[in-house]
Amino acid sequence: MAGSAFRFPIHHMLVSRKGLRWKEGHIVPFTVYFDDSGSDPQQLVANATGLIIPAQRIIPMEREWESLKKKEGFSDFHTSEFVARNRDSEFATWDDKKHKRVFRRIRQITRKYGAQVFSFSVKKDDYDYCVPTELRKYMGEHHYSWAIRQASMFAQLWKRDKKVSEPYEWIFDWMEKHEPGRKEIERTFEQMEYLHHRLYGIKNEYAHADFRSGKTLAGLRCADLLAWTNFNFSLHQWNLLGRPLHPFAVKAWDDFESMPSSRSPSVARLFHSGNDPVEWNCAVVLTRNQLEGLVQSELQDGHRVSLIKEWEEHKKAGTSQGV
């Protein structure tokens, strides 16, 4: 199997203080489709994966996706049930030839339209061990929200290096407004918006987040494939599978590893290599030592934590957008 997931010592993950300036009314040039694997309490690992797609590619991608669904006769796609050919799914009676053909086409669509992928995986017991209770409300109450926070910050660094000043549109798979997972994500994005404003004087970088049905959005289903692939590879890296990687996971990983790398000095510097290209599927797999280093850095600096405390006070007073 080609390649390997990134492992690196992270000291901080905040964008440059030079930042960017967003102007009201500009067209959003990139959409980030997010998917998380491992939010189920029974899973040992939490993963968040963001797939960045340029706005001009979205309509052609949707057309190609709808054409594939019509041709092959399926209405929706979830990688885990597709790979398992779940007996209650549309894929249960597919033969091997069709199964492999459709999986290949979905990988092709993902690679064709995606500009960049950022993915973070963390072992839940490592997170529980390394992150003290008093810090979790600032780094992430839940494992997956912490992973989303990290992936979104890498996406901001990448955009800055591309000299794009307009904000992202952030899209998550549909959750009802009362669901705890949605409330946690919304809380995380409110915090990040406040931090960005206070640290860099930039507004609206995290303001355009929405929850949409993945059944009608190809970007969300391709993000699901990437999250499934990176989640399974992280289990393999940590020797948590107890069995060989599924052949489809190997195929997907190798396909994504074959994509051309891109230049993003700000991201590369976090890997202590300011000149190296960043892999298209930038999949970060954190060790316990690396996570401990990140936590210690947060505790010693304290500035971001103090700002989130400040945000909480504004929130309680009903002025969370104020500074």
C-alpha cells in the first residue's frame, strides 16, 4: 500500500496574524464538505474530514453524480453500508463486478472535483487521557468536534496560501436542530468565529456553516468516502483493526495517495518542512505524545483559552458577536 498518514509534532495550529480581509457580497469561491467518522460512542477513534471543492466545479460534479446514480440504480450512498453490502441497503444484491465498478467511479468523481482534503484522526482514549476536563470545553467537549476544529484550521491556512480572501461555505450532513452533535458543531464554529475576529480582526470566516441532506449533495457523499478511508487507515496505523484493511480501503487510499500534491507553505511549516508539498489527502494521525505536546502548548500559552472564556461571557450576556 502506497504512502502513509502524516504523523507530526504540532505546536500550534493558528493561522498567521496577517490574516485575510473578507468583504461583504463576494461570491464564495470554495465550499468545504465535512464528514466525521467515529462519532458513535462505540468507536475507538474519532475522525473529521473536510473536502474542499471550488465553487465552479460543484454543478458539474452534481450532474456527474446524478448521472451515475441513475445509470447504476441507487438513490443514496453511504460508504460503510456500501462496502459491507448491508442486507437492508440498495447494494445488498449487487454482484462483485458492479460493486467494484461503482466504487471506482465514486473514487474518480472525488478525485476529479476535489481540490484538497484535510483529515484528523485521534484515539478517543488518548484524548480522554491527555486533555484535562477544564480544557475540553475550550478544545472540544467531544472528540469529533476537536477533530473538526483542527481540520477547519488547516483549511484556513490552505486558503490563505492560495491568496483567497473570501470565506468558505462549510457544509455538514443534515442533523436536526435539537441533536447534540449539531449543537456541538455550531458551538465550535461560534467559538472559532470569535477567535478569528479577536486574533486577526477578520469576521465571517466561520459564519457560513449549514447542515444539508447528503442525499442530494455529491460533495457530502464524497467526503463520506474520504472520512471512511482515513478512519480505517488510522485504525490500521494504530493496530486497532484486528484484521487486514478492507481491500476497498486499500484501493481508495492508494487512489488518493496518487493525486498531485499542492504547495501550501503555511500547512507545510506545521510539519517542520516549509518547502515540502502537501499531499492532496492530508491525513493527520496523532500519537499520544503529539497530542500531549499540543495540550501543553495550549496550557502554557493560555491566550486562546482566555479568549474562549471571553466568548462565553459574551454568549451569556447575549452579545457573542461583540468584541
